[in-house]
Amino acid sequence: MNNYTATAPENYAAQNDRGDHLEGVDYALMFEKYWRQTIHSRYWIAAIFVACVAIGLVVTLLSTPMFRSYSIIEINRIVGSVTNVDTPEVEQLQADNQYYETQYKLLDSRFIAEAVVEGENLTASDKFRSAFEIEPDESLNKKRASEILLDNVTIEPVRNSNLVNINFSSSDKVLSAEIANAWANTFLSANYDKQFGSNIDARRYLQDQIEELRTKLAQSEADLVNYANQHDITIIDSGTTGDSKGSTSSSLVGSTLSALNQALAQATAKRIAAQSAMMANAGPTGTNRQAVQLEVKLADAQARMATLESNFGPDYPPLRAAKAEVVALKSAVAKADNRDASDVRDAYRQAKMEEDALRKSVLKAQRSFQQQQTGGIQYGILKREVDTNRELYNALLQRYKELEAEGAGKNNMTLVQSAIPATEPYRPSLALNLALAILGAVAASAGLIFGRETLDQTIRDPNDIKRLLGLTPLGLIPRTESDDPLQELGVRSSEISEAYTAVRSNLSFATPQGAPRSIQLTSTRPNEGKSLTSVAICRSFAMLGKKVLLVDADLRNSGLMDFLGQAAKSQSGLSNLLVGATEDIQSMVVPLAEHGFDLLPTGHRPPNPADLLAGDGLLRLIERLGETYDFILVDGPPVLGLADALEISRAVEGTVYLIESNDVKVRAIENALRRLREADAKLFGAVITKLDSRNHAYGYGYGYGYGYGYGGTDETEEHS
């Protein structure tokens, strides 16, 4: 036994290493594994395809028709070079790519979307609400409208060109064309403003300033004219110096005063000349000479009186004295001058009258001039304001004309083609939806196949028996669809017969002495092929001429009656021997000549099978039977949920574990084996049953030889 445990795992590990090596390089084997899983899941895959195609059809029929319109713009990059040095080609290409990518991002930006919303007033458009199924009473702000536009606009640069398609889709064909055109025009306007915005803004600013200054200049000129009219200021000289004095000196009052002063000077000179002539022509008598002197004094007094009156007003006290003096002198002159006035005296008097009249006019003009000087200060302020506003207005107007002469330039982007309403919807597309449905079905089917193959917790690869469970595979039994498997076992060349022959051969190497004298055959759960395997192994050992006994120890639910008929239904058997009802073992044994071995049936079904098997009765019975039989196989019950198999394992040399492939979970098998090991049961190995086409990818399955050189037919494979 020690020899077996030392050598068998090493041999198996070596085989497993070779298998891993082949599996690592043989991708065809991996493909075949998934292909077999595909065949096995064909009904699921068909259902997935039908469901996906049906979904594609339903989506196509229920989807709202969408119309797409597109406008085309051309983007030309403007490159300005300050120097004559050429830019390297690589840098130029990078700059071009960066520029165009930037424009594409700007075309698809929220800024353009919001500008289109505002420009087209989409938040208040019933057509827009209807196209995107927005209820009339539902709120629609600029942000939401922009998001709708961005979700439905597509920017598509045309390869190997400077053209860009601006696509917009909606359920309204006219709206799609309008928004596509609005999107293009908005972007072109934004680019134009970005390039020439400073010039345009400057002209717009200057235009506003010019208009403001024009109004201000007109108002200041009106204020100046109104002030001059209110204060009787008449300007006769437009060439002013800008100050108050210069302004008033060119007024009508100033000019009049200047002329009167000149006339007064001439009249005074004429009066003096007449006075001199009168004095020179006076007679030798003292009377006339005295009169002349008095008249001279009178003239001086009158001149002094006029001066005082013009300078200090009529109420000035010295003026009253001067007036009294004039009256006295006039009286004296009248008394002294008794002779008739001569021609000289008349001339003198005429000159004197002219002088007096001019002097009064000068005094009046002086008063007007003095009043005008006081008002001329404010007039000068208003005049300077008018001059300042006029200068600013002329300067801004000149600058505006210069900017207008420079021009705004030409946009480097142009609208090549305007969008027109589409003639037919582009979505939904039945062909596209069906293609997507098929692709989805393929993806789902691939996921199903991969998931079932990867996440499958059943035994597919018999090598997992050693790798996962620590058991040596003793045999690989194919699934049979025959109505009479015993008849198929009777054919020596059949695959199932050869498979059980291999199990018998492997059992012959289970111990150093050869095949064990007594073994238990158990499994994780019922219906794993345990009963058929028990019959097949016993028949195989019987063919070697050994005396074989099959003990039906499944006291709860025996399955041997399905294969052995009435012989397995005997009311006397193992249970009678264990309770001590009889000591005659041979009377309980049923010979099965057609199979070549004997059967010890279960007998009467006891109420407490576990208690019945827990004692030493079974061990003593096996020992007594071992004196008669060469090989004893105990067909035990399943392990999970029962203690029967654990009790039986103590009465036999070892246990052979039966595992159904592609069905029983590894976790359940591990739990069952743990219970057996905790009960100190010796495990010789495992027999894998019901292998089919799903195991072909691992090199197993009927029709593939099992390593024994027997092939199968396509028909058999299809039935599996």
C-alpha cells in the first residue's frame, strides 16, 4: 500500500504536467473546448439570438423617426510671420493639428450651443418643444436647451480637407436644417468677432463717444448763444484768443467804445483849437477878455463836473459843488459877455457842444463795457467749453475715419453649403438595428459560453480529480443512452465495457498485493451511476475467474433493482444478518449466473440504517464473507446528509468514490470527501461517470478512445 501511495501520485503528476504543457501550447484544444460548450448551449444561444432580433425589431418599430441635416464650413488657418524665417515642417504640422482640433472643440462647445439658443429663441419655440417632446407647461431654460442641442449635434471633419460637416438630428426635418445653419453661422460670427473684435469694438466705442460728444457740443454751443443773447453780447470777430478779455474785446460794445474814444479825442482837439482861436481873436477891452476867461473856467468846470458825474454818479458831494460852480460861472459869463457872439465864439461853442455830446456817449459806452466785462467771464468759460468739445469731437471723428479706412478684414472661415431639410429619416435603421442586435446576441452568447465554461463548478477535466480533490482517477465512464446498459456491457468491444475493464485494471494496482479484497462504492448524491458501476465492476472481476460478491448496503434506497430485477428485491438479506436474525449467510446470497457473481440484497428495510451499520456486525460479516469470496464490492449509499457510507468505510479495505461529470458541484464533492477522511476512510481513487461531448476538449468522452483506442460514431456524439 505504501508503494502505491508513493508512486501513483508521481506518475499521475507527470501525466498531468504533460497534459498542462500540451494544454498551454495547443490552442486548438482550447477552441474545441469552447466549441463543445457552444454545442451544449445551442438552445440557450438560439433563444438569445431570437430575443435580440425581436428586441431589434421592436426598437425599430417603436422608435421616433429622426431627420438629420448638415451644413458644411471651410476652415483655413491664417499664418502670419513677422520674419522671413520659415517654420520647420514638423512644428508647422503640429501647429496645424492643434489649431484644427481647437476649432473642432469650439464647434462642439456649450458656448456655441447657448448662442444658438439665444439667437433662435429656442426656449420659446413651440417647434423645438414638439421635436424633443417637451410639454408646453414644462420649464425650458437656456441650460437645458443647450444640453439638448449638444446631445443631437455631431461635428464631422472631412478627411484630407479643410471642410467640416455640422450635423443636427431631430424629429422635425425643417428644424434640423435651421439649427444646422444657425450653428454654422453662429460659429462663423464668433470666429469673425474673435479675429477683428478689437477693431470692431473700437469703432463701436468711438461711434458711441462721437455721438455723445456731438450732443454735448451742440448743448454747449446752445448755452453759449443763449447766454450771449441774455446779456446782449454780440461778437463781431470770430478769431478769439480763448480768454475772457480776448472775447469781450471783439464784441460790438468794445468796438463802439473804441470808436467813441477816437471821436471824443477829435472833438476835444477841435474844441481846443476853437478856444485858442477865440482867445486869440478877443478884443483889447477887458470886458471881452474877462468873459473869455470866465468861459474858459466854465468849460473847465463843466469838464470836471462831467468827469465826476461819470466816475462817481450824480449823488457824489464834490459833484454838487462842481455843478454850483458851473451855474455861477454861467451867470458871470452872461453878465460879462454883453456883446453879440462872433463867428469865433460860435465855432467854439459848436465844438464844445460836440465834445460834450461825445463825452456823454463815451461815458454811456464805458458803463456798458464795464457791465459786459462782468458777464464776459462766464461767456469765456462757455466759449472755452465749446472750443474744447469741438476739438475732442474733431479728434474722435478723425480716428473713426482712420479705423473705417483700415477695415475689419476677411473671415478665414466660410459657409460652403447650407443645410436643407432631409427627404427621409436616417434613424431608426432596420438593417443597423438588426446588425446591432446580432452583435449583441453574439456578445451575450460569448459571455454565456465563457461564463459557463469558466464558472462551471462541476468536473469537466478528469485531471481536476487529482488537482482539486487529491484523488487518483481510476476510470472514465462514458454516458450511455442505451435502454439496456447491461446488454451494452455484455459486448466486450463496447466503449462502456472497455471503460469498466480499465477501472478493474487500475484497481489491481490499488495495493501492493493487487486488487483489494473488499471495497465500498459510494458517491456524493444519488443517480451518479453507482449501481451500474457496481454491477459492471463485479462482472469485470468475475470474468477473471474470481468469485465475486456484490453487497447492496444502501438500506434506504437501493438502485440495483433497476439492473438486477427481482433478485435485488428479496425480503431477506443484509439487514437480517446485521440484526442477528440468522447466521446462515449462504441462504441470504442470491447467485446471478447470467452476470457471473453473487448478490447479497438489502433485505428488509430497517427503520434505523445508520445505527444498524454503526456496530461491528458489518465488519465481522465482511470478514466471514472474505473466507468465501475473492472480491467483495459493497454498494453503499451517498455520503452527503447520511452517515451510512462513513460506517461502511470502516468495514472494508477502502472506498472508491464515484463522481458524475458535468453535474455535481466540486464544493459538494469536497464536503463529502472531507467527511470520509474525517472518518479515517481509505480512498483508493475516483471513477468519473457519464462523460459526454462536453469533455471532448479535455481529451475525454465517448467516441474519443479514453486512451484505449476505441472510436465512436458521429451518431453517438449527436445523441450525447
